[in-house]
Amino acid sequence: MHRLYENDDIAIFWDSSKCFHARKCVTGCPEAFDFARRPWVDLSRAENAKVWKTVETCPSGALQIQYRHGIDVVMETEKHRSIALDGEKLIGECEYSETPDGWVIYHTGVRPEYEGKGIARRLVYKVIEAAERNGVQISGTCSYAAKVLSEGGS
Ligand code: SF4
């Protein structure tokens, strides 16, 4: 299971296939991380610095964190894509096609001046999460998406 949790400043990636429940997160910052709650990550409940420090203790790599850099990432399901926006400006996208075997991500791109901010990863996670929530298989012919998908052995 892949999930993307965000607040105004930070983005957290969660890949459950990597988690071996060492519980560093729930003991380090129980306000933000609680496996008994849905959603189990709530970034409104703790200071970003504490969340950041706690994620860095995750021994499995199931949790990862980065800054949002003021860039919004949203799904446009009707257009078969997720998009990244700097204000009103479209600065990246992750596109997929619907096939009998599920969704296939065929393109992920971010404008060159926005590279190096982890935006592509957020775009791909957004599509993976949407597919999983819809009970649809997800794969990627786009090399970047395939790499993200293979990280958890999925
Ligand atoms: S710290 Fe990492 S490995 Fe441990 S329970 Fe949390 S997410 Fe899982």
C-alpha cells in the first residue's frame, strides 16, 4: 500500500510493504503516527520538526519525508493523470492509461526548473494511491514510475 500525506510544508511517503512494524514512528511521535487511527498519519497534530526527526528513525524506509516547496499535487482522474501546480501554473504531470489489466503509467515529467524537489515522486505516488484506493492494478512503462513501483517489491 502506498500513501502520500501532506500538509502545507511537508510530504510523507508511506510504503506499507517495507514496514516491519518496528514502531519507531508511533513511539517517536504518537500525535502524528497512530496505527489504530484512520488515516494513521495526521500531520496536523504535531510540529513538522518532530515529525521529520521521527521519520528519520524509521529503520525500514517505509516512511520517507520531503519538503513540498509550495507545490500542490492533485489527481485529475477524468484526464487520467496527476498534476503539479505552482499556483495556477502547471509544472508537472504523471499520466496513465486505463487497460483491461489496470492502470499503466506511461509518462512522468516535471519542468526542468522544478527538478530536484521530489515532485515526480509525489506525482507518481498520487496515481499509485488512487489506483490502490480504486482496487485497480497499477504498473508503469515510464521508467521513473516503474522504479518507484519496484522499490517496495510491488
Ligand atoms: S518506524 Fe518505519 S518500520 Fe517502524 S512501524 Fe513506523 S513505518 Fe514501520
